[in-house]
Amino acid sequence: MPAISLTHYVVLSALLFSIGLFGVLTKRNAVAVLICIELMLNAVNINLVAFSKYVTPTDFIGQIFSIFVITVAAAEVGVGLAIIIAIYRNRLSVNLDDFDWLKW
Amino acid sequence: MLVEFAMQHAWLVPLLPALAFVIIVFLTRPFRKLSAIVAVGSMAVACFFATLAAYGIFTNHEYIEKPLVYATRWFSLGLPGMPDLRVDVGVQLDPVSAMMLFMVSFIATFIFLYSIGYMEGDPGYSVFFSYLSLFGASMLLLVISSNLLQMFVAWELVGLCSYLLIGFFTHKISAREAAKKAFVTCRIADFGLLLGLLALQIVFGTLNLTELAEKIEHFEEYTTFGMLTLIAVLVFIGPIGKSGQFPLHVWLPDAMEGPTPVSALIHAATMVVAGVYLVGRTMFLFHEVPSAMQLVAVTGGFTALFAATIAITQREIKRILAYSTVSQLGYMMLALGVGSLTASMFHLWTHAFFKALMFLGAGSVLHALHHKADVWEMGGLYKKMPITTWTFVIGGLAIAGIPPFAGFWSKDEILVAALNGGHYVLFAMAAFTAFLTAFYMWRMIFLAFFGEENPANHPHESPWTMTLPLVVLSVGAIGAGWLGTPWYNIWGEWIKFGHPHHGPVNYGAMLLSIVLAAAGIYLAYMLYLKDAKKKRARKMAEWFGPVYRMLYNKYYIDELYLWFNHALVDGTARLFYLFDIYVVDGIVNGIGAFARLSGDGLRVFQSGRIQNYVLIFFLGVLAVAVLMAFTGPSAASLVLGGVK
């Protein structure tokens, strides 16, 4: 069994990102879309940490960045959920197909 | 003493009627009689001064060679790269201008007097006299100008007055149209004149007549012969319009829509001869350019014959007189063109008397017949209107050229001048025109004044204010020519260009012109008086059907101009219209349509669904990634807007 290399991390990250993207594009439920966005963000985090470990092992630049991403993601989820709740109160729905009022 | 005062203050002559204009407009307009008195009085005083000034000029020999000029600087401008523009304004008295000054003010006085009776009862009585005064002032200013720019200003002013007075009966559509036609036609010509004056100013640096005369004498120092020819032709375009020469004569017959005193004063005796006068004044220019002289002569000769042929068939009394005026103006131009200032000014002088007389006579007839103008509907007027008839007959004899009446002497002088200059074709044309003139004038006289009375008419003789000018002018029509008989030619001693020529008295030409005039009158007598039913005249009109119709319709010149206007002006306008709606509007509408259509096309992408946007965004990122993978980062950064 070979050692775990950078390639494994990148493939994992790509898979995770693709799953997240697929969810974002296909899910009807707004909360599920938010969860999928979290998946994509975490794919990015894996990338950052992996490249940091293999390319610049002495510096912690990638790790620091991933902490920022986690922070921003937390804030984003907070705002996103608040918006969804506000919409739900107005429309009694979290189905994204109903939310097309932003067109002309 | 008084004569010297008048000579030194000749500017008073145009100023007095100008003052009358101001007084009538601002003070006496509500008082009809007073306005008329102001106008007539100021013109009479102006005439008095003009007579004194003319007397002074004609009794003092030094002024023939050296004109008396009083001038002052009007304005001056320094322009880079050009000689300074210095324009003087002043009066110039020499025999030519003194003669014109006297003639204009004298005839104007009597026509003003005549207008008192003729315009009786018109609502615009005072306004009419104010216009007349303004015209008198402008014309007198034109005559005594010492500077061509000043003359041009007066030239435009008389054009304006002509416009106002032709269209005086504003309730008549035909009068308004005629006024516009006159103004526009003259403006076309004035543009040529203005270009000529500008060229003179640029080349010679002055527009003062005396200075120009000196400089043009040796023009080689300033310019080429070709340029001088161009200037002469441009200057001549102005007189073509103002003096009703072919092809810009069309406005003059229509100008008869104005009141008859206006036709007599402006469109017969004074304003229309301004063109002849201008060419006479700038004779020093034309004298240097033989081809321009030739142009003047041919234009004049052709116009004389052309207008005379039209006059034969016309029916309205004033229209016949109008074409006769065009024809006589052609004579004057012809005389100038063959180099005889003397003959031209002499004919101008005699013509002013007999043509003003005939117009006033026609006005008297129209006044009596309540503006029935067709000569075929008149007849036998001599019983009820003796003074009008006999003064008109005197005018008819004068214009036909029967000695000893005025027209004979001046016409004879023109014929002799053409002959002496070796212009045999022009001489033949002029001689034939003399025959036609006698014929159409006496056709009109026989039809209108003699023969059987028309029972539908109830004519009456006009009041004394109208008959007095007729009598005075008829004296002029008889005697004005005695100044220039071939045996004792005082006129030629005074009014001349260069050296007067004393040829032997040409009895042959004299006899020929008498025979032609008598033949014309006799033919008219046979056709229109002796033959009471006018059968022969009608038969002749039928016989020459197409020719008759062509002449009656004035060679279709008006129609030609209308067609030309239609084809050229309207055609160009249509072309530009199409350009406007398809090209200019097309560009503007195209920009709008592009924005709208691209919006239409792109708005399907704005579904309002977030997931669609995400998909598109992702596909875009994917495309950039693919591009980067295949072409390297630099091409991709180019696509992304130069970001490195």
C-alpha cells in the first residue's frame, strides 16, 4: 500500500468539490444548497492544507488561510440561514424554484 | 449763394424724405392728409435742393472731369494679411449723379402728388406714404453715393421698399406672391454684385468710386486681366436682376401687382434703372474688359427684343407697360454695352418721363374703371377722359420714337451708337424692337382709348392731383429729348465717358427709325382701329397659333423656372430627405435596435434562478481553465482582460 501523496489529497478535494457543486446546482431545498456550499468550501480547505504541507512544509500559510475560510463560511451560513428564514416567513417555502423574482 | 449751399449740402436731398419717413411713422400716422402733406412737401423741398445742386454742377465746367466729393470715414478695420478695410461714406456730385438726383426727385414729387388722389380711401394711406418716402430717400442715397458699399446698402434698401410696396395690398395673394418673387429674384442677383464688390475691395483695397477709377486704369499693378473680367461679370449680375434683364426679368411684370404710382415710380422710372446707373457708374471697370462690354450689349439687345415680342400679345394694360419697361431697359444696357454712356443715360432720362407718364395714365384709367385691366374690355375712353387720353397719346408717341417727342432722340442716339461701334446685328435687333415697340404701344392705345365704347364701363376723368402730374410729365415727354439732338448735343457735352465723339449727323438711321415707328403705328391702326371688329387681328392670332400662345405665355419662362425649381431644388431636397430618413435616422435607430435586440437575446439568461447563474458562472470558469490548460497562462490572461 503506497504512502498517501499529494495526488490523493487533490483527488479527494476535487471529488468533494464536484459533489458540492452538483448539490448546489441540483438541490431544490435552499438549506441543502447551503450545506453543499459548505462541502465545496471544505474541498478548498483540504486543498489549501495539502499544498501547504507538501509544497511549503515550514510555513503555515495554507493552514492560516483555511482558518479564514472556516470563519467566513461560518458567517456565510449565519447570513444565509437568516435570509432563508426571512424568505420562508414571507413565502412559506424554501424551494429555490419558487425564488425567481430577480428576473426582469 | 443758395446754389453753393445746395452743392455743399447735397446730403440733405436724401435726408429730407428719410425724415418724412420717420415723422410719418412716429407722429402723423393717424392723420391721413397730414402724412401725405409731409411726404409730398419733403420730396418737393428735396427736389428744390436737387435742382439747385444740378444747376450748380451744369453751370460749372470743372465738375465734368473732376466730381465734387464730400466724404467721411464710416469705419475702418485692420485685418491680418490684408490691406486695411477702410470704408468711406459720402456724396459724389458729377453730371451723371446730378442728372439722376434731379430726375428722381422731380418725378417722385409728382408721383407722390398723384398718389394723394389715387390712394384715396385706402386704409393704409399713411403707411403708403411712409414707404414712398423711405423709397425716395433710399433711391436718392443710391444716386449720390460716393462709395460702392454705401451704394450697395441703398441698393438693398430700394429692394426692400420695392418688396413692401409691391405687396402693399396684403389682402391679395397675388400681390404677396409677386412681392416675394421680386425680392427673391433680386436677392439672387445681389449676391453676384456683393461678390463683385468684395473682390474689388480685396484686390484694390477701396470701394470709393474716384479711387477705383484711378486704380483700375492701370489694373495690371494689382491683378490679372482674368480676375478683372470675373469682377466685371459679377458686378453685372446685380444690374441683371435689378434692371430686369433676361433671364432675371421675371419679377418685373409681376411687380405690377403693386399700386400704380409704385409701378410708375419704382418699376418704371427710378429703381429699375438703378442697374443701368450702376453699370454707368462703374463704366471705368467695364471699359477695361471688352468681353464684359460685349456681355452687357448682348444681354441688353436680346432683352429689348425678347420683352417687346412678349408685349405684343399681353392683354393687361400694366403688364404691357411692364414688358415695355423691360424692353426699354434692354435698350439702355445695349447703349452701355456698345460704349455710349451718353446715349444710355439720355434714354434713361427721357424714358423716366414718358414711362412714368404712361403708368400714371394707366393708373388713371384703372381708377376710372375700378381696376378692370384688360385692354380688350376698354375702348372709347377718349370721350370721358380727355386729359388722360391725350397725355397718354403723347407718351405713346414718345416711346414709339416719333419726332420731336423725347423718345425719338434718345432711341436714335442708341441706334447710332450701335452702328458706330460696328455692332450691326445688335443694331438690327434694336431697330426691329423699335418697330415692335411702336406696334404694341399703339395697339394698346387704340384698343383702350379709341374705337367703340364698352357700355359696361362708366369712366370719369380723375381729380386734379392725378391729372396735374400727367400734364407736367407729358411736357417732359415732349421736351426732355431736346437736350440731346444730334445737331446741338448739350447732353453729350456733359454726360459722357471718355471723349465725346462728334460724328456727322446720321440722317439714314434717323429716317429708318421714323419709318419703323410710323410703320408700327400704322399696322396697329389697321388691325385694331380701322377694323372695328378686329377680325384681322383675331385671324392673325389664329394663323400664328403656336407662336401666339408662346408669346402670350411669355416663352414659358416662369414655367421653366418652376420646373427647374421642381426638378433641382425639390429633387435635391428629396435626395437629402431619403439620406436623412435612411442614413442618419438609420444610424440612430440602428444603435437603438442593436441595444434592444441584444437585450432581447441576452435576457433569456436572466432567469432569476440562482442555480442557473451558478451553472453559467461555473461553465465560464471551466472554459478559462480549459483555455489555460491548452494555451498557457498568457493567452488566458489576454482573454480575461489583460490581467497578469
